[in-house]
Amino acid sequence: PVIPFGGPGIVCQIDESRFNHKPKYNRGRPPMRENWVFGVLSTAYSPSRGYFQLVPRRDAETLLTIIQRALLPGSTVHSDDWAAYRRLQARLPNIVANQGVVVHRYNFVDPITGVHTQNIESLWSRLKSTVKERRGIR
């Protein structure tokens, strides 16, 4: 079960990342398939709260369903400019009150609005190091 978090005035960051263990020096078995994980994270709480799920596709239908399940109404969402995240306020008006977008092609932190996804990107790095130690997702 998912315990929703976020809410009015609380910033939540969303992102997706590919997890697969690649063997060093072309030794061992290659990865069976790509494993995409979608995540929602809020650092407004201590400790931070998040929800992560393996997804078969990264399309809007799949990701919006997860956002709707994980966030409380009135949440502010920060994301990158991935096509599935476009117009979240219009697609989920009861859940997403505001959306901030950062275009990583130009900046990691939007210089005007201060929008960033650095917290969830940092979390991906820590999770992937654990996956690397375990030699992949099984």
C-alpha cells in the first residue's frame, strides 16, 4: 500500500531512471532487460518521504497513475522536461497545484525560478550504487 504524501505548499520531485547492472570488462551475463524505476520524493519531511516503482513503460498514462496514487491534493511538483510530465496541472488538477520544470539541457537548477530535481537525482545515485553492489535487480 502507498501512503500518500505532499499536499498544499509541499514540493515533491519526480523523475525516472534506468537500473541495470553492466558487467565489467564484458565478463558475466549481460543485463536481461532494461529496468526503469519511477520515483516521487519530498524532502519537506524529516526523514524524506518517497515512493518508487518499477515501471514497464515511461508513458504519461503509467506515470500519471503513480503520481495520483502517491501524492496528496495540492502538491507542488518539480520535474525535468520529459514529455510524460508536460502539463501536469491540466492532467491532474485535483493533485498538482503547481509545477516547476527544469530543462537539464540548459541548467541543473533553473536560474530564474530555482526549480531543480537534484534531491531525487542524488537519491538515484545512492540507490544505483546499492544495485551495483548486488550485481543488478533480480
